[in-house]
Amino acid sequence: MATLTAVKSGDFHDPTVWDLGRVPGVGDTAKPASYIITITQNVTCDRLDGTAQNGYFQCSTPGITITANAQAGNVILLRFSHTSGECTVNGTVTGGSGSGAYGVQNNSTGTVNVTTAIGGSGQYAYGACNYSSGTVNVTTAIGGSGQYAYGAYNYSSGTVNVTTAIGGSGGSAYGAYNGSSGTLRCKRAIGNNYGPGGSHSNNNPGVVGNNTVGQVTTVEEIEFGPYGAQPVTGAVLLLDKSTNEAQFRLALAGATKTLLDATASCDYPAESDVRSGVEYDNGDMTGTCAVPAPEYVAYGVAVDDTVGTALLTPDAAAQAVWEYAGGSGRTLTSFGSLVSDIATAVWEYATRTITSGGITAKEIWEYTSRTLTQTAAEVMAAISGSDLVIYRGDSWSAALTGLGDISARSKLYFTLKSNNRQTDAEAMVQIEETDGLIVLNGTAMTGTDVLNGSLVVNDEVNGNVTLALAATVTAQLECAEGLLYDIQVVNADGAVHTLTAGTAVVLADVTRAVS
């Protein structure tokens, strides 16, 4: 950490400009002396210090970021003249002790962003000044101790946007001032420390508009100072906000109250969401939602601020189901009888028929036999739950169907990985339809090894495929869960589509015999 002082005019990043023969960096203070220092690259240091200096820093290059605090001295310290794009000062910029010694000035049509702008001790020593038709954005603007030392000043027809503007201690040292025909927008304006018991002798608002023709000055929220100083004065439009609300400070303790426009909706609930008959919105709205009494709601079901108490007893259920007109005329008097009767209806199919299900028990059991065309091992290998299952050391195959039309393909891949950060070259398994097994455990396959894996298209219109791996391949796979796989197609026109994806598991084999 050192203080570097300029010995001549020139580029900030020219080591010969500085007395220590190097460019100011992190932790350093840079002083311009009486010279003009041009900034053409990003700057990072602790402080640009113009105290008691007549030199300054200038920048006409858009896109520059200066990460440093800046203190003006006798003259305007940071002067921007870029005609487009943005430049940013990440730090606190403070006006100087000299008259008109601004911390930052935007002289052209570009945009300048400043974190914090504070007026100085000198007259007209603004923290940030928008001198032309460009834009200045300030997160926090605070008036200084000098007369007319505004935190942010819109001098001409440009635009100044401020998040928070706070009045200072100097005479007419407003937080933000719109002095011409431009636009000043502020989210929150706060009065200064003026008032009985306060530390400021001048009553300075956070935002002031001077009533120039064509000027627009707006504030979304206002907050009186801790001792009652007003937050705005002049031609300032309040409630220029979609929610139509303003916040006022009420007392020295800092309590606040939010006021709403009487024509605003106030986010009232719909009448259908309010209990029937309940009036609200000053009697203009009445709820229509009917809430049943608990005795009419099933036992344990939430209703209103309680739960339902209505019960359906077993005897009542049996009576409602079985005491119907016609039929056998039998009445079940208990659930035990109900279970017994159902069992009889199903199993004594020669004399009983289940008419409500649309099919008899006899038809179920005498239905034409069906034969599985795959072994149990093959079915298990194809899919178990949502996983593709591979037994280590087994010859493996799985059929996947309904992937969609793949007749336009030029390439078709199956890939198995332990995580989706792996490249294809690091895959556990990758098979291509025409090239066969191309990767195994992150190693590229060559020669006859490519024949140990296949991806066969059985029906290209419907997208039915069969995957296969030789036992010598699965024997080299590590047992693991939560593996990821997909099947991806590359069409002749270059379009790439993932046809299906899911999880896979490699399970340890119990028997290790291979012959």
C-alpha cells in the first residue's frame, strides 16, 4: 500500500507517469498532482485522491470499470466523455473543497454508474453531476457540508436515477437535485437531520425539482428525517409507482406508516375466496365461499379451522350396498359377512357371477394360456422399476420400444456414465449403431473389441431398438447405482435429439462361472 503521485500527464497504466515507476494497484492511492491522467483500461486501487490537487482523471472509453473510492480536491476529479455504453465506479465518490469540485461528471451521452455519491465541503461540490444528455445511475446520493453541494445533480436534459437520496448538512445541500429539463427518478427520498434536537442547521430534503418546463422529477417512497425534515420539495411527483404506495416516517422513534391510493386494488382476495356473507373493502365486496359445517364433512377431513365429524358406519355401508331392490334379497349385517360373501361369489363361479366387474371368475381362470417369449433373466435385465439393470459378468441385452421415428438418422448412440459431467470419451459404455462398442471404461475400443457391444434398430419408424453387451464387457464394469444413460440420435440434417434417458445400476454377480 503506497501513495503514487503523477509526474506528468499520460495514461494511468503507463508506469512512467508515476513517481514510484509503477502503476497504482490494490491498496494504493493515486494522486494526479497538476496533470491530466487518461484512463483507458479498468482500474483497481484503494483511492483516487484529488485533495489539494489541480489535476484530474479523464475517460472517453466505454466499458471501463473503476474500483476505488474517489475524493475530489480543487477541481472536478473524474470526467467521463464516452458517447455510448457504460462506465462504472464501484466505490464512494465525494465532492471536494473547491468551488465546483465535483467527484464525478458525465460530460456526454453515455451512462455512468456510481455506487455512492456524496457532496463535498466546497460550494457546488456535487458528488456526481450529469452535465449533458447522458445518464447517471447512483445507488446512494447524500448531500454534503458545502452550500449547494448536492449528492447527485441533473444539470441538463439527461437522466439521473437514484435508489436512495438523503439531504446533507450544508445550505441547500440536497440529496438529489433536478435543475433543468431532464428526468430525475428516485426510489426513496429521505430528509436530513434538521429539527429540534437534530444535528443539522439547514433543512435539506432528499429530492428537489426546480419546476423547469419539461422537467420530470418522481419519487416512489418518502421518509421524513429523524427530527421531521421533509423528504421532498419543489415540483416532485409522488406515487409514480405500480403499487401506488408511499411510506411516511411518523415519530422520532422511527416508526413508519404506508399509505395507499384509495383507487388501488390493495390486493384484496377475490369474493369467491372469502366466507359467504362477510363484507370487506369498506362494504364494497361480499364473500361468496360457502363453508360446510363440520358435521357434514367426512371424519378427519380439514374444514374451516377444524376437521369434519361425519361418520359412515359399517352397518350403514352394508345396508346401502346390499339392501337393494331385487337380487337375492340378502342383507349383510356386518363386514365379516361382506368379506365371506365376496369370496363365495368369486370362487364358486359355477353358481355365482360377479356382474358389476364385467367378467366372471370362470372366464378369468379359463382364459387362453399365454407364454413369455423372454426368460426371467432377460426381463429383469431390460428394466427393474426405473433402472436399467446390468449384472456384472453376464451377457446382457435389453429392448427399448416407442422411441419415435428415427428413419432420418445418420448416427445413433447409447451412452452409460457415472455422472453427466463426464465427457463421452470418459463414458463407462458408449455404443454407436454402425461402429459398435466404441468406449469402455474411458478407453476407446479398436479391432474386434468393437463387436462386443451392439445397438440394433428393430423398427425405425416406431423407434424399437435392442442393446447388447458381451459378458466380457459387463465383467469389466464397476458395481454401482445411480448411473445415467441415454439414447441420442443425430439426424442427417445435423439435428440432435435425446430419445430417452434414465438411471441404471450394475449389480454384482453371484456365480462367476463362464464355461
